[in-house]
Amino acid sequence: MTAPTDLTLAEARAALAAKRISAKELVEAHLAAIEKLKDLNAFITVTPERALADAAAADARIAKGEARPLDGIPLAIKDLFCTTGIRSTAASRILGNFVPPYESTVSAKLWAAGAVCLGKTNLDEFAMGSSNTTSAFGNVVNPWRRRGDNRDLVPGGSSGGSAAAVAARLCLGATATDTGGSIRQPAAFTGTVGIKPTYGRCSRWGIVAFASSLDQAGPIARTVRDAAILLREMSGHDPKDSTSADVAVPDFEAALGQGVKGLRIGVPKEYRLDGMAPEIEALWQQGIAWLKDAGATIHDISLPHTRYALPTYYIVAPAEASSNLARYDGVRYGLRVEEGGDLDDLYEATRGAGFGAEVRRRILIGTYVLSAGYYDAYYLKAQKVRALIQRDFDEAYKIVDAILTPATPSSAFAIGEKQDDPVTMYLNDVFTVPANLAGLPGISVPAGLDASGLPLGLQVLGRAFDEETVFRVAAAIEAAAGFDALPQLRAA
Ligand code: GLN
């Protein structure tokens, strides 16, 4: 029999329904896996008592024939989501001991659907990063290794703990958030599936804010089907988030069977970067061929403002972050460092001790681009360019139904690589940030291995609130790729 930790979420759901396994057995296997692989540092907090209590409740409902959609499914929650009574840190010293008195809407929905809480996963501090090396709780190790090279690799970021936990089989799925790629890039680096839905699809209420006009929650899972199952339960209108969209949530899983026959797939020429690794280009061509074989038609398209997306993002995101992070003042939340003096001294001492280097860098950039004299030149200009990037997509979606691109410009890198200057790190997000700026859905699907045996992802972008098409295209890629490589470090 397959080890419980090797089941997909859909398989576990079927096994639970058929009573071939209990929620208790499933959760115990995952807790043992978390313990066995604790050196990955994927979790900041593990909640075994809570997990066992959730599993007992799920088993009782299943026994009574009252199973809920996710009853008994062990999940991990990115530590950016507030969870009642469970420390929620955003991987920052400033929230290191913060225990929220409330639950994020997304996690509340998952618990209401019967899911089991295994704990909170590690991330880049305040979700700022692409390598999970900015966490105040230490970096996360990617369960994958390069062939013939034993160095630890990064899992991507900022949702590196969630991605590593899913890849290493420490949970059946995890929540994540994506402001500029933090779901899709770590999914690509760990051979998992990650979808950032349309802005407004999932409530942001109770999620620690990074850049509010860009932040979106979504799932990381091992298959496209599992991601579809999770996204449905995470989505929906929430009156507590004024940007949450009051639109119906489709049965994303049902869309998977529809295939891609007749779909028009766009291939944007601007995503073909100078000096792009030949294996990334080859993977992209392979994806095009797979979709053609599955009955889609391929169209060359242009998204002319793509080259401005990264600089625009690195103005808008820090600007919003500098404003959002003003609330950590030593008075209302988390850490308080008093060294005498007046209120300004309290702020300085608390924020100086509480924020790491990358967060401080973002606050400085954000404050600068918003300051009098620079606002028009940087922030306002960036907002205008953002509108042009959105318009590029509007034009493209008159011609095509979905867009295919690589997910990342490289595979996972070693811890310490790309760290000499921040801009090298920011380049990781070149393919992912346009979807955040335009508010559009995007998924990363594992599509192959690079020459050193590491996973690479393809990205599918769709129209606003058309995650169904995104899932259909992703399912076609998944089926054609037959990606069955396994990370070297994993449970069972
Ligand atoms: N890597 C990007 C950044 O550092 C994106 C992070 C994210 O999506 N949360 O801002």
C-alpha cells in the first residue's frame, strides 16, 4: 500500500471516504514525517495536539456519514496567516511572540471544511524575498538536490516553507501568498503546483499585509487537481475585505476534465529574455508542443510593457509595504523595545531590533518613492505604467484564452548564491510580477528537470476570474509532462 504521506490530497480524500485510512492515521504519518525532516526547517510552529484533535473530529464526522469536503486532510498554513491561539510570526522578530485573537478568513474556511492543522510554515520575513533566506527563523532547505552535489538549495520564496513541506510530503497541501511570485516561484523550485488566483478571489482578511494591492492567497499542492480542490475551499466573498470580489466560486475540479481542445494559447515574445538559459527556452517550446498536441492553437502575442514590470513592482510593492509596516510600532503589536527616551525612541528601538535587513531595505525604498518631491517621479509614474501593463493583458485576451510562459528564469539555487546584491535576487520575479500588477490568475506546473536534475515549472496565466481555463491548461501540461521525479529528501 502507498505510504499515507505519498497519497495525493484527492487520493487521501478517497481513502478516507472508503474508510481505508482514518484521519488519525493520516495525521500521525504526517507528524512523524515533520519530525523526521525537521532539518528542512519548513515549519516555524508545529501543532500536534491541535492536529490530533482536528483529526478526531474529522473521524467522528466521517463515521456519522457527515464528511465535509476536506475532512481529515492534513494541511500546513504559511505563517503569514493569523491563526487564533497559534503564534503567527510573518517570520519576523517583530511578531516573534504574536498570538492572534482571530483567524484569517482563508484558514477559517479550510477548518470549516474539515481540514487538519499541522502547523505554520516558514517564509521570507513579511513575505519579502525569493529564497526563504530572510526569515528570522532561519532559512528553509529545498528537499531537492543537484545531481552529484550535496549543497543545500533554496526552496524559493517567500512561501518556501509551504513549498518544501508539500514537496517533502510533510503535508498534503499548504496555503501560501503571492505578491510578486511567492506561490509560483517556490512551486517551480520544488516540483509542486502553485496557483495565485485572481486578485479578490480569496479574502486577505487576517493575512499579514505586505503590499495590499498585490497580495493574494492561494494553495501549493502536489497535483493540479489538489490545487483545484484547495482553491475552491479557500475562495469566496468576504465582507471583511473590501477588495474581496463578490463573484461565484466555480467547482474548479470539475473544469479539469474539459481538456484544451480549441483553446487559444498566447506565447508572449517579450518573455524571451536576452541570455535566457537554453533549457528554459527548450522547456517553453516543449510546453507549446504539448498544448498543440492536446488540441489547443498557439498564437504569438505581444505584451509590450513587460520590461517595465519588474521596476514597477519594486516601486509599488515597497511603497505599500512601507505604509503597511508602519503599524509595528511597539505599542499595538508584537515586540516592544524600551531603552528610555520618548515615543520616537521607542519606535526606533523596536523597529530597529524587530525588522531584518531586507524588510528595512523595502521600508527605506518605499518611504523614498512616496516622499514629497519623489512621489510623482516614482510612485505615480509606476502606477501609470501598471495601468499600461494591465492594458497589455486586456488586449492579449481579446486574441487568446490563456498565456504560456516559463515560471522562473532558473531552477533552484544554492543557499548563498545570488546574494551579493539585491537586484540579482529581484530578477527571479521577472516572469511572475506582471500577473500581480494586473491582478490576473497564474499557476506554476512542474514540467521537467534541468541538466542537474532539478525541477522546472511552466506558468499559465488567464483572464480575471477565469481560473477554470488556467486549471484546464495546467492539467494538460501535467498530463503530457508526466512529471514523476521525486525529491531526494522526503518522508517514507
Ligand atoms: N520575491 C518577491 C519580493 O521579494 C515576491 C514576494 C512575494 O510574492 N511575496 O517581493
